[in-house]
Amino acid sequence: MGFRCLKFDLRMEKASFGPIEARLATEVEFISRFPECEIGAMPSFGNLFDLAVYIDPTLSKDDWIYFNAGNHAQTVRLQYRDFVALVTPKIAALVGEIKKRAA
């Protein structure tokens, strides 16, 4: 199975959640929520930090998922079904395919 090029799409998020105002947080806004993690390497276990976790349904097509382990040197490899069982994320359309453009 090849890799799909997907990207978070704020328009998809708005379509999933309705008229809620949403934006991407800055690093300064969320760094205090992950005190033992390197900036930009927070793990996908938001539930451990009292945060809701949302995932796009396209992840269910993959047997395995990969994400940072709280630092930039280690990666977690976890079966998708195990991640869902541990985290119980909410499913919401959040990504769109990246359109290839001419160089």
C-alpha cells in the first residue's frame, strides 16, 4: 500500500463541526499543556493531557499508525485498532488530499 498525501484542511474541520470558530493554535498557546514533550513532537494521546482527540476517518484504512513519542528522536508505531481502543477518539473529517501542482 502506498502513502497518501493528506493535509489538515480547516474547511473540512468547519464542515464537520459546523459554525464553531476554529483556528490552529500557536506553539506558545499549547506548550504548557505538554510540559514533558519537545515542541512539535507531542504524542497523539491527548486524552492523557485532558484534551479531546479527533481523528480523520481515513486513518481507519491503515493497519498501523505512526506518531511522535514526545520528542523528535522516537516514533510510536501502533495498530490503528489499538490506538482507538486506548484513546477512544472522536471521528471527524479533517483532511483533504493534496492536489499535485505543476512545477
